[in-house]
Amino acid sequence: MLRGADLEPATSLIFVEVVVQRQGLFEMARVGILGLGKMGSAFATNLLSKRNEVHVYNRSKDRLRGLIAKGAVAHPSPIELGKSVDVLITSLPDQEVVDSMVMGDDGALRGMKKGALWIEMSTIDPDASIREAEQAKRAGVDRVDAPVIGNPNMAAKGNLSLLVGGDESVFEKNREFLNQLGSTVIYLGKPGSGHKMKLILNLFLGTISLAFSESFVLSQKLGFEPRAFVDAFNKTPHKNYFSDVKGPLIAKGDYTPLFTVNMLLKDLTLAENQATRQKVALLAGSLAKQLFTTGVNQGQGEMDFSSIAVTLQKLNGIPPPA
């Protein structure tokens, strides 16, 4: 067990010690979180604030320092932590990283004991999610998929919405712990259901951001100041989360990333892949994917996804705010 020293430099594993009530008795459950990106770090912050003991694995020392200062403890490898935890939470960028960090030769799943729980919170292909569930079952490990709706600020406060797929008995047994991670926990059915719904909802997010931004650009061309359009929009029944939260930031030209163009483009690609398999035509979704791809090619990949407004401004000869 390490405390911030002798750590090697990129992905991370955190586990936390929490009290879980089962069959009327309290027992200590050790919970691992694999992935210290924006969301994984926010999960750790949330769990630390609830007085859980948080343990961290990460090959990058920079990602660890802030959490160690808050009381997190470092460990040497995913497989060694897997041997110690009762619950593993993964929050990783893509399936390739999940395969390596969880199911690889040194992966956490190889070390997890029978009856432990794996909560998959990464956004991945639903078909891969189903295969993960089958592999976990063969290892004697319970698993639910629980991708989230929300941002790091909400994650740090435990105010996310969790979209849960998996065996209902596993969900019910672990509902109390899931409530630590999210204020809204929605059970959707069999394994992979959470990831299917996440892609559906992010398809909506991509298309609504396109529609709002296109209207925003037209308002500029018709002579309105950026704030005038946003204020008018939000005083009508058309007001929604995107217009209310992102609209004022778009008007100011503030694209500080909470959820990047690259992230949403990945999800739109996964949604399009699912649609192709089901022979579903996604007309607006395909256009949104093309425009987010254009945004990446314009150098906006690590800007907030709301910068699709910048993509449309450039296509229409409007200089974005400095």
C-alpha cells in the first residue's frame, strides 16, 4: 500500500471503504473505482465527502496529488486491488481501456473474489457491455452497467442520474450503495440496458445542441446580439436544460469543457453503430455526428460539446467571440 510515493505514470483505480447494510447487519464493503478522469476523480471526491476511506491507483502522480491531500491512499496495481475490493466501479474512456485495466492479464477482474460487484459506469458499446456481463458471471462476479447523466460537478455532490442495467436481484441488493453515487437511480432491465439508454439520451443531447446552435447562428445573421436570442428563448416554453445552462455560456463564448466534443462524438458514433445494426435511419443524428466531426477537425475536440455553436459560426462566416 502506497501513500502518494513511488507511483508510476495514466489510468487509475480508487477503492473506498463504506458501510453497507445487508440482511439487517452492517459490514464493511471495500469499493474500487477504476479511472481518475474528470468523472472518476469526482466520484472519489463525493465518496471522500461521505467519510469513506478512499484508496487510489494511478500511473500518473499528477492525477493523485489532490486526492491524496484529501486522505486517499495509493495502491500498486489493478489486480492487487481487485483482490481486496467487494465493489469495483469503472469510469474509463473507451472499451480498449476497459479490456486492459479490468480484463487484461493484470486486470482488476482477475483479482476479484466470487460474489463481488462490478459497476460499469464507462460509456461503451451495449454489445460489449453484454459481453462484459457474461465474462463477469463466468468469474463469479456480479455486475451492473450504470452509465450516468450529469457532469463532474454533479458527480462530486452525488447528484447524478444513473441508468442501470443488469439482473434485478443484483440491482436491488446494491441499491443503497448506488444511491451514494446518484440522486436518481433508474433501473432499465437486463445487462446492457443502461448503456443502450445512455446512447439514446446522448443522441438527443447531440441533436438538441445542433438545433439550438443553428437557431443561435441565424439570430446573429439577422442582427440580434447573442444574449438577446438566449434570453428570448429561455422566456418561452422552448426552454430546456441545454438552453438554460449552456445557452448563456454560448452567448459569452465560454466553452470550458465539462463534456467534450470528443466524448460526445464517441457516443454519437456508438449510437449510429447501434442504429445501423437495427436498420434505423438517424437523419438528425447522422448530421450531428458530421458536425461534431467537423468541430474536431477545426481543433475543438477538447472544448465543451456546446462549441458546436462555434463550428456553425465558422461555417457561416461569423467570427466567434474572442
